[in-house]
Amino acid sequence: MSDALLLFLPLIIPAAAAVIGLFLRSQCGLQAIIGVLGSAGMLIAGLLLVARADAVGVIATQSGMWEAPFGISLVADRLAAAMVSVGGLVAFAGAIYAWRDLADGKLGPYFVPLMQFLMMGVQGSFLTGDLFNMYVWFEVMLVASFVLLTLGNKRQQLEGALKYVILNILASSLFLIGAGLIYAKLGTLNMADVAVRLAHPEQADLVRTSGVLLLAAFGLKAGLFPLFFWLPSSYHTPRPVISAIFAGLLTKVGVYALMRTTTLTFAAKAPVLLELIYVISLLTMVSGVLGAAAHFDMRRILSFHIVSQIGYIILGLAMMTPIAIAGAIFYTLHHIVLKTNLFFVSGVVNYMRGTNDLARLGGLVKATPWISVIFFVSAFSLAGIPPLSGFWAKLAIVLAGLDLKAWGAVAVALGTGVLTLFSMTKIWAEVFWKEAPEDANTTDKRTGLWPMLVPCVLFMCITIGLGIWGGYVFAYAERAAEQLLNPREYIEAVLGAGALTTDVPGAGRVHP
Amino acid sequence: MKTKSLLFAQMPRVALPLILVLAAVTFYRGHHVPGGGFIGGLVGALAFILVALGQGTEVARKVMRVEPISLLWLGVGIALFSLILGFIGGDGGFHGLWLDEFMVPLIGKVHLGTPMLFDLGVFLTVMGFATKVGFGLQEDNL
């Protein structure tokens, strides 16, 4: 298969599935099948991309055969390929999980096409090599997510969606202004070309401004301190499958954009940005986990944990050493799987008992030992208990911190781990372990539960697998980090060999 | 919601074919001069939204014959097809493929290709979206 087709497939498949889904909007059963097939196709395309990118390095194609930097480039290095496949995996699990809701008519005729359009936006953001094109993919993703967030038209949903919409539009404007400044200054938006032009010493002036604007935009989407408050107030309101996919994937798109732009363009020219990211990451970890400790609704607690975990990933990015970046990549992959699964479990609990309020739940360990095991594994992996995947992810970040003698960061990372464990124990004790309160609804609804359990079990196995055989994935993450820290390969894949007249300084490391 | 003005109620039915022709012209000239699928689609949608304003959305839906949503998926599908054609006949996604120019009486030289097919997809998508929203806002029920 040609590289061009390989790069376009993750976009063609969801688009085709969405079109067919819209065509079949009166037939729920067929739509559900289309959803599963489309997502499975994305997963397979992603895995092929990983195999190819890992074998030959960076692959690129130009849409319309217009040479870069004039045409829009699609590029996949190891990081992008891995993100595309994990995105496909989450969509696949979500499509199975949604089966129950679709059959009950709770998601309506537009869920499947919207989810596929959302995935097209996500995959496009991972694969594009052009800053403005990335903005367009962000918009595709956002427009679909606005509607998905309000499917069901509940009052609470509209309230959450309002915050989500306003803040994300603000982020989009900042993104656009930042990209516009880069274009005004450099006359190009192709990220590889931006990197080449920034290599000339006289181009440094406006970089910091646009860098900070993009940091604010991506940070808002990723849920960084102090712009995260839209996240916990909107992610617990939609149907569980939607909040699971949002929780797993959408913030990571912001993280990915941050990784891509920082390593490729800004890190070498504006190291002050890395110091900024470093401080923000510590504040993000602490504020997220404290928010989680203060709440008493299962999905709200989990939403705050997204924020604090993003802090770890961004800390890895800020340290900018090979092991730190590899740790950040591994952390991202592990966290996507894990967080989606925790939301899946909370959806199962909600389905059985009709609530996610910790005070009104209890006794699930006796009622459903299997679901308790799934939650137990995921929660303790999130907290970083060995030998689960979260342990290795945290270990890499902490080791990178020790290497740089960043004692403050190490202390915050370890402290946040303890507090994470505390709030996971809180959910465990309240939902699963304690006796159900007297007035609680204990007539568990179990009929038709299996489509919701299949993805939960699948993701639990992946979490355990990532813990035991994590070495392979970590080695891959290290190879991906190497590519990120030496942008030459990426630039030459996009612009052709010999595009670099001066040497591009690899992203420098910052001493906090 | 219907208007009370007799003129406004009747005018759109007369204007409809004219506006649609205008939309088609705007769309066709768009490859090299201002115009194109997006703006053409908006103009086309306007024809039906005017009918909806004059005589209500039920009449407008009847005049339009197809559902707005159907235009939407058809449009996205056509645009997607033009991408895939680039792989079948060319070297990669969206690779522009053109037919030879030929003469058509009254119109003149005609030059058709996949970029125009993509633009047709945009035209239908925008038209479907704008009519869907235009009708929906009048019906208070999206």
C-alpha cells in the first residue's frame, strides 16, 4: 500500500462511515454496525501506519500533489501513528459500548455519524503537517463534540455545554491569532517549513508571542491550569459513552498539538516557553488532584483526575530529555486507555443503579465482583501501583526529574500520586466496598449489559498487558521521542532532503 | 410563521428558479474567479429559505423535494469521492484530474475535473446545512 493511501485512510474511513451513517439514519441496528466497522477500520489503518512509520521513519504525502509548503502535508512519525491507532482503539471500544444505548434509542439517529466526524477531526489533527489545517481539524472535532455533548437535551447538559462552547471558541480564536502571527512573520504555516525558517537567527522576535498564544489555546483544550474548569463541569453530563470517549481522547489532542509544536518549532527558539510549561504542569497536577479530593460524584472525580494526569504528561514535555519525552508519550497512551475504561465502568454503574453519586451507591463488590475487579485494576493503575501500566508511566517521569535534579517536580509528582490513590480509594470504598445505604436502589439492572462489559474487559487486559509487557511500548515511545527531539527527519520527509541549509538545533533541555 | 404580505408570499415562487440559476452560475465560475461551491450553496439555500419565509416551511420542504439532511450526506459523499478518485486515477489523495475541454452551445468552453466535483460536494453540503438551519429556526425544532 502506498504511503499516501496509508496516510489518507484514517481520514477516509470515518468520513465514509459518517456518510453511510447519515444515509441510514432511520435504522439504528445498521448504524451501530457501521459505527463498529468504521472504528475497526480506523484501528487497522492506525496499526498499519505504526508498522510503516516504525520501519521507515517519518512518512509524508502532499494532498492534491501540490509540493510542500504550498499544499497541505499529511505526516506520520512514530508519535502520530501511535496516536492514530489508540484513537481508533478508543473509537472501536466506544462503538461497541454504545450498542446498548443505541438499541434503547437513547442516543438518537445522529450519534454514529457525529462520532465518526469527531474521529475524523481527531485523526486529522494527529496527521496534519500544517498549522492552519490543524486549526480546521480542531474545528471539525469541536463542532461534532458540541452536538454530542448536548445529545439528550437535559438542562444540566446545556449548562455544561455552554461553558465548553464558550471556552473552546476562545481557545480557537487564540489558536487562530497565534497561527496568523506566525504567517505574518514567516509567510508559511507548514510546520516543517516554520521549523526551517526559525532556524535562521533573525527570526526569533515574534516566536515567543505566537508560542504563548498557541500554548494558551492548546492548554485550554488539554485542560491545563488555570484554564481547566470547563472540563469537570461538562464531562459528567452527557451519556457515559460520549463522556468516556471525550475523557480519553479530546484532551490528548491538545496535548499532542502541544508536543508537536513545542518540539518542532518553539523549544529551540523560545526556551522560556518550556519553563512556563514546567510551572503550569506542576500547578495542573496539584489543582486537579485537589479538585478530585473535594468532589463526591464518580464522573466528576474522574474528570478532575484527567486534569491532574495531563499535568504529568506536560511535565514530561517540559523537561525535554529523551526519557522524559518517552515517558510523556507512554503516559499519554496509557492514560487514554485507562481513563476511557474508568468512564466506561462509571457508565456501567450508572446503568445498573441509575446514579453516580457516591453517597447513594454501595455494596457493588458483593453484587458484581467482576465490575469491581475491572475498576480496581484501572483505578490502581491510575494511582501508579506496580506492576500496572501507570507505575511505569510515572516512574519514567520521576526518573527524568531525578536526572535533572528537579527535586520540586519529583516531590509534586509523588505527592500527587498519593492523593490520586486517596481519591481512588474513596470511590472504591464508597461505591464498591461499603454496604449500600438503606434508601439506595439495589435492584441491579443486568439485562443487556454485555456490550458494555466487552470493552471494559478489553481495556482492562490492555492495562495489565501494558504493565507486564510495557517494555516494548516504552521502547517504541523512546524511538518516537528521538524523532521529536531531532526534527531533521520530520522536516526532510515533508520538504525533501536538502531543505535544511542550516542545522536545526535540537530542542534544548531546560534546567528548572 | 407566514408573512401577511401578499407580495412576499408570492415573490419567492417566481424568484426561485432565477436564484437557483444564479447559484449554479456562481458555483460554475468559481474555479478561477470569485464564486464557488460555498457561496453558490448559500445562494441556492436562500432560494428555499425565501419560500419558507413567505409561505411556511411545509411548502418550502415540498418545493425542495429532498430533505436537507440528504443533501448534506450526498455532498460530503461526493467530496470524499473526489478525494478517492485522486488515488484511482492519479498519484495521491485529491490529485486534480481534468477532462479535455469541450464546447457546449451557449455556455462555451467547458473544463471539468475532480476539483469541480469536490466543489459540487461543498455546494450540496452548504445548501443542505443552510436550509436545515433556516427551516429549523422557523420551526423552533432542530
